[in-house]
Amino acid sequence: MTTAYELTYIIRPDMEADAKKALVERFDGILTDNGANVTKSADWAANRRFAYEIAGYREGTYHVIEFTASSNEAANEFDRLAKISADILRTMIVKVDEK
């Protein structure tokens, strides 16, 4: 049985376009390398202002990924590596309810 997930993460706003693209491809690859099937990966919006400062930044780029996986291994590995990346300010992974 596969579970649908939605993952949102915030990328620091001062990254150059090429570096940001490489970061997104790297983290999409982390999911697929760990058995996930990425169905959507796109920026939610350009830089958005935060309600409070995060790691010295007042704004960031939100990126949303929708994926399915048969276990939580891909989500766990993404979360682990995102926490040690200085380019990702925050992450949130949620299971999508089946309708």
C-alpha cells in the first residue's frame, strides 16, 4: 500500500538560480532514491515574507513536493538531510488523506 505525502520546505532567499535548481534536483533525487514516486515538485511562490525571523532571514522561497511511497523511509531521509542543509530553513511533511 502506498501513502501520499505533501512536503513543503523553505529555501533561503539569497541563493542564485542555478544553485537553487541544483538543490531542488538533489532533494527530489533523495526521495526517488529511497523509493518514493514524485508526482509534483514546484515553487509555491516566489520569496515570501515570514511572520518572524528564521535563521537570520525575513523571507524565503517555498517549494512544494507531492509524492507517494510505500514506507516512510524516503520522508525520513529527506527530513534528516534537510535538517543539516544550511540552504533549507524549514520543512514540513504531511500525509495526504485518501478521498
